[in-house]
Amino acid sequence: MTIHVQVQYFARFRETLGTESEHLEGAFATVDAVRQHLLQRGGVWDVLAEPSIMCARNQELCSLNEPVEQGDEVAFFPTVTGG
């Protein structure tokens, strides 16, 4: 089943990818399926392969295994560290 999601990129990801958001359409069952779709683009998109990537669904932190539904907002951002 094809669904539409809004994808947001934050911090270093936004800078590296040169965009803050986009609409995607595809057969996405989970947040990770969205990420895998983006990784297939290669090049700078490989930044989303980071093992410590953080994500959110509809503005709530979630795991990559979180299911996605029609109209969801999915966000990716790097782990924030402080000192």
C-alpha cells in the first residue's frame, strides 16, 4: 500500500543534505523503511546510515521499528551530545 509521509531533517543532517524537508510516497511500513528508501539515493544520503541516528514520528521520539501511517511526519536527527 502506498502512503505519503512528510520527512524532516534536522541539525547536521539538514546541512549535509541541503534540505529541511520533503514529501515521500512509497510502501513504507516503518520509520526504518523510510530511511532505507532514502539511503538508496547514495552519496550524501549515506549520512542517514549513522548507527546512533535518532528519529521521531509525529513529533515524538521513536525507534526505527515504529510503524508509519498515511500522513505521518517522520524526522531524522543526529544524536545530540553536550558537555
